[in-house]
Amino acid sequence: MQLLKNKVMQEGIVLSDNVLKVDSFLNHQMDPVLMKEVGREFSRRFSHEPITKILTIESSGIAPAIMTALELEVPMIFARKHKSLTLRDHILVEKVYSFTKQETNEITVSKKFLSSDDHVLIIDDFLANGEAAFGLARIVEQIGAKVAGIGIVIEKSFQPGGRLLQEAGYQVESLVRIAALDNGCVTFAEEVIS
Amino acid sequence: MQLLKNKVMQEGIVLSDNVLKVDSFLNHQMDPVLMKEVGREFSRRFSHEPITKILTIESSGIAPAIMTALELEVPMIFARKHKSLTLRDHILVEKVYSFTKQETNEITVSKKFLSSDDHVLIIDDFLANGEAAFGLARIVEQIGAKVAGIGIVIEKSFQPGGRLLQEAGYQVESLVRIAALDNGCVTFAEEVIS
């Protein structure tokens, strides 16, 4: 997605060889017009799927997810992150390890918003090791629903998440794929036109 | 806002005399078409203000805030919540007490996304005691920017937040005002047509 690539080139800050800071348009400050285009692009890429729900995780996934939901006219659900839970009635729970924060969180979705008939499109802002996306997929599958696909705004394709998700059989669509972050520079992966 | 009132009547669950659960369309699952209408209504109510930024707080404020930002074509910023921070460089910090959780969080916004020229519209999903809204307003004022107004999706007007914010001189626009939650029933406050 060229618009997003331009934004990464203009405003992305390479902090280390695996950290790209995009807090001016995606993680802290958000560009609403760009988010609308992101939603439109996800809706186009998954137009062959009978999607009934969008699922994301708080907080940076919410804006791209609600724009995709608006485009597809289906409800959006955001999973909550908790340190650990005592009350587990009526909720779907999965553990998710964060390599960045080096901690395990529990993510939860209320059982009443997913059913076995659902075709769920998972949306997230970043894909690195795939922990969050796999956690969301397990939530969907716990209730017997189908993962219709996984839409990612920015994939760091030099980390294994994208490959692992595809090997597990999921359709992964990343709007921008970053092949390397070296010497303060972003190298994009070759684009596969779908 | 009648559409939102209908949704509260159809799907809101009164859990106690001060807790209304709206997790089917606002706090966990979100209705994107309703969120778009919410954004349109906030934009209408503050159309007299030269708004340059939208500010909200993670997580439930993000969807109504991004839709308002889209309508006004200005950037949206969401404040982060933290237990407590050690590194305080380059960020604006305020303490916010949550009566629901009975804990104090620090909320932060990066200094680089607000300047003294900004006219900031604060958006949040709920207004009860006003702690979050006051915290966001103090963030804006710390940097010398102007609070253009405060837009709330659901105000519990039997709690003091709305009155306190107005007494402090802010224009508060709540799309739905709830006067009481008694015996499992929602009583709406009289609507003031603006």
C-alpha cells in the first residue's frame, strides 16, 4: 500500500535493528484519513470472505479495526489485555507473550460476542513474532468460529510471525512489509500484488 | 442523540445504581456505523471551534475519537495509561484517579504532538466523576494549548463530572445523559437541544 509506505518513509523512526517507531500516525497520534484507507484496503483484500466480525486487541489495533468494520458493515470486538485474571466466567482467555515487554498477558473476549457461525477477520497494527495474532486466532477457534484471515498494517518480515501464521494455514495480508531496519534505514520487502 | 438513546435502551444492562454496561456497542464490541454517527454529531456540535487535534484516552475512547477526527480531518491522539512511570522525558504526565478501579494511573501524551497553537477537542466514552476528562484537559493546558471542548458519548449526569467541568469553564457536549439507574431501568435526563 503506497500511501502507507510513504508515511513510513516520511515519519517512521528506526530506533534499533528491530524497532520502528510510528507513533506519529499509528501508535499514539493517528491519521484518520490514512486509517480509513487502511480499512478500505483490508476490506478489498478479504472481499472473497463472508466476514461477520472484526477482532483486534487494545489499543493500537482499534483504529484500523473500526475502519475495516465500517467498510464491511460488521461489528468490531477488541480483546482486553490483563496481567492475570481470577474471574473467568463467560470469557474466552488466551495467554500472549510480548517479546518487547518480556511479559505474558492474558487476553480476553466475552463469549457472548462470538459464536461458532462467525467468520472473523483479525486486524492488528504490527506483526513481528506473531504472538498476538496467534492468541487472537486461538480465541476465535476456542468458540468454534472460523478465522477468515489476518490483516496487518505493518509487518516486520525479518521476524518469523508472518511465515508461522501462513504455515498454520491463515491468509495473512500485510499492507506494508519491512525486510530490514539497518543503520537507521527502512528496507521494504518486495511487494506481492494480490 | 436518538440513535444512541435507542441503543442504550435496547442493549444497555443496568448492573447497579451507578453501573451501566454497554459492552455490546461501545466498550468491548463496537458498532462502527453508530461510531461514525457519533463522530459526525461531535463534529456538528463543535463546528464553531477551530479544532486542530482530537485527544482521547485508551481504550474505549479511541473509536469515537478516530471517527470525530475523520469527520474534522484533524489528527487524533490517544493518551496512554500507566501504573507509574520512571522515564518522564519528552512526555506530558497527569495523574488520574479511577473511582471504578480505586486506583491512580498516570496518563501520558508525547510533547511532540501538542503545541501551544492547538485547539484540542477532548473525546471520551463515559463521564462520571470527570477525573479522566480533567486529566486530559490538564495535559492540554500544560503545553499552553486550548481545550476547545469536551465531547462525551454517555454521561451519567447523577454523578458530578459534567457539572464540575462546566463550572471550570469547559463546553461539555454529552450525546446521551443518564439521570438515574434505578431498579434495572435507565432514566434519561431532559435533552437540551443545541
